[in-house]
Amino acid sequence: MKNLHHPSREDISIFGILYALSEPVRFSIIEQLANGTELTCGAFKLPSTKGKSTMTHHFKVLRDSGLIFTRVDGREHYTSLRRAEIEERFPQLLDILLQAWQTSTEDVREQTLRVV
Amino acid sequence: MKNLHHPSREDISIFGILYALSEPVRFSIIEQLANGTELTCGAFKLPSTKGKSTMTHHFKVLRDSGLIFTRVDGREHYTSLRRAEIEERFPQLLDILLQAWQTSTEDVREQTLRVV
């Protein structure tokens, strides 16, 4: 099993979160986890044009920022949002960001969410 | 007078805003404008270690994201926050982000706000 790094709650930085979410595909990953679900990599609706290494990088940026937790079980990776910890550290931030995403233009959302 | 580009309110993207604010010096610039003031470049409290071209770049990223407006008068640049427009496009976003910045560790804030 790979030893994946997850920052402690105290080490979660607002700048790391903002950088992680400044990329539409990464924001889309967080949106899909927002209801508290845990997803395998294959269960995400993601752009078909992105290669595996790009997606691995996106998940790493999200994990390093403290936004997601990756649980490894055998060869499968299960990803969830560290919602309670983020909420405790930065109250309301995730809700307001998700709301801002919803109010973004349909054009942007369609570009981002074009699925396989 | 240089013709500086400012995106229209409709073209302000949540991703551009998040990217612009993912850099501590840029976030600090926004914090200093949050009370509605208009500042000349020399009036900002900014790290003394940053060169002029770096700062010019930071202001350009903020302007391109739609966060700031730059008014040119002779050789002076006056910068203000496009607060009403951002609020209209993404309600509460700026307030929550500024609050998250406030709750960041003193260490990070001290590193960022070390002044000349």
C-alpha cells in the first residue's frame, strides 16, 4: 500500500485550498464529493480528454491541500471530502464556494463537466 | 495612458478569482482594499523582498481575474476592489474568504505581511 500524505487539520492552508479549487476539473471532483459520498476513481464523472497522469496529479493537489482523504483498500482508492475538518477550520467556505460554482455560467460548467 | 484590460462582470470567473487569491501577497492586496479604499501602488504594505516586475505581475493577475480596478491618472495608478460587482456575481464569497484569511495561522500572516 502506498503511503499517501494527508496534512493535519492545523496545516490546512487557505492558499492551498484556493489553488486546488482554481482548476475546473479539481473543483468538479470536490462538487461530486460534497454530499458526503466516498467514490472510487472510476466513479467520478470527469472529462474523457484528461490522461491518467493528469488525473493522478489533480487528486494529489487536492489531497495535499487537505480537501480530500484517500483510503487505499487493495488496488482501489476511495476518495472522500474532509468536509467536517474544512468546516471547522474555515466556516462556511465550502458552502459559499459550491454556491459560487453553481452560479457560474452554464458554458463554463458544460466545458468542465463534459463526461465520457 | 496605458489601456488596461478589465473583464466585464459577466466574464468574472470563480476559477480566476480562486487562482488570483491562492497567492499570499495577492490576497494581502485584496485585504488592504477590502474597506473600500483606493490605493496608489506605493501605499500598499507589501513584502520588501518582492521586485517591481513581480508586483506588476501580481496586480495584473488580480486585474485579469476581475477582483480589482486600476484607474490611471498621469503617472499614478489607483487601485480599488470591485467589491459590489464580485458581491453581485458571487454573494458572500469575499466576506467568507477574508474571514478565512483572518483565521489563518499568525505564522502565515506574519510571513505575508512583513512590510518594508
